[in-house]
Amino acid sequence: MPTLGGVGRMTGARAHGLRAGMSRFAAMSRPWIPRRVRRLAEKIEFTRGGRSGHFAAAGFLGAAVAYGLVAGGHVVRLADGALSAIGLGIETVTVTGNGETTQFAVLEKLELDSGVSLPGYDAHAARLRISQLPWVSDVTVRKTYPGVLAVSLTEKLPFALWQHEDAVAVIDRDGEPIVAFDDPRFSNLPLLVGAGANERATDFLHNLAAYGSIAGRMRAAVLVAERRWNLILDNGITVKLPESNPFAAVAELVALDEREELLSRAVSIVDLRLEDRVTVQPVPDAEMGDETPKAVPMPHARLGART
């Protein structure tokens, strides 16, 4: 049966332990708690005095530390650290499906801080960041426990080159620019020129492909005033297509070339804009001093109204 003196000694020991614990707690919390808050805690302890002052100060500091941890995001970091410590940290990252997108670019978008855990990692936010990379069409970010983060990409496919004003871009089938054209690997893509040409690229090139002898020689297609097309062939000839039924005009050109070998002649322009005739413009005769192009009708090219 403890005596009153013994109880007094135990109470004193507890108070001493509380003061010691408070000192250690204050030292640990110093980096998280502003000086004014610590001084307020000291004032509370001094004002109340004794054990009640210690408890009041401890409660105040505890609340301040908890608020600081939550407000500063330290709770999440502490939880991540604890999960990583038990083997749930991100140890391996795999990236698949990337051809044009570098692994380094993907890793940058993952934003993997030191000590981040797999359960605490925000895969949805990572997916949104990776989807902003220029070549990425779709992406999945999957967690495989205990420590693997798997990234799978689907990339856009280069379809054509589009020149608008002074800029040339690689575009996809939807006409959306992917990246600026600065890689010779894409030099063989068909070139489309002019405002709005990118939006019509898929339909235009699909229809032109039916006339292989012309499509194979096309080096560029220029959309004029967003209304009609000019074709630039590999020998420099410009073929002017009409606004209406442009591919019926291309069919006429194919037939004319097979019969007259028109595209092998010294001409600079083949004008198909009129339904009842094809007009050619010869290359200027520099030797004769005649620099003025002349329009020459081709009566044999009259194939009737286009349908």
C-alpha cells in the first residue's frame, strides 16, 4: 500500500517525465511550428502553471503540429514513407507502346518523388499528365503490387505534312498537328498546303489514291482559298482542279495522259477548271526570248460534262 509520500514522489516523477516529454516534443516539432506559436504555448504553460499548464501547452502544441502536418501535406508523405518502408514503394516502372515518345519524357510526367508508395500514388493524375505528350493518343497507368508501375501507350500515327503560312507540321488522320516537321523520316509523307487543308486531308488523299498514276506523282496539294485544289507533280507541273467534281477532272487527266502523254510534255500548268476543255500552259521558251506563258486549248481532251 503506497504511502502519501510515495504518491507524492510518483506524482513528482510523472510531472518531471511530462516536462521531459514536452521538451522532446517541442524539439521535434520545432521545424513544423512557427516561433510565435511556440511562444504562445510557453505562455499558456507559464500562465496556468503546474501540471494543468503542461497539459494545456501539450494539447495546444499537439493541435498545432497536427494542423501543420495536414496543411503542409506531411501526413501523406509520412504515410507514403511508412508504406514504402514495409515494401510497398515503387521499385520498377515499365513503359510499353512507345515509339516516338521517349521513356525519359514519360518518367518526367510520372513525377515520382523519393519514397512515394504504390498505394498512395495518384495514377489518374499521372495518366492526365502523360496524355499531354504530343505523340500520345491514349495511355493507361496500372499498379501491380507490391512495387511495379506499368505505363502502356497508344501513339498517334503520322499521316501527312501540313504547311500553313511558314510552319510545317506532321498531322494525324484527323488533321490534328502532332509535332513540327523537323525529322527527315517524315519527308515521304504527302504535303498539303493552305488554311483548312489539314481538315480535308483524309478524304482528299483517299479519293486521289484511286488514280494511282497521279497520286504517285503528286508532291504537294495546295488548297486555294479553301475552295479547290492545285496538284504539284514531281516534274513541276501544276494541275488546277475545279471546285466541283475535282476527281472527275482527275479521271479526265488520266485518260488524256494515257492518250496524249500530256504530263511528259514541256508544260507548266494543266488547267481542268472548265468542264468542256483542258487548257495547258507551256513552259516559257527562254531561247526564243518569249517569257509569256500561253494558254493552248486541247480539243482532243473534250470528254463531255463531268458527273
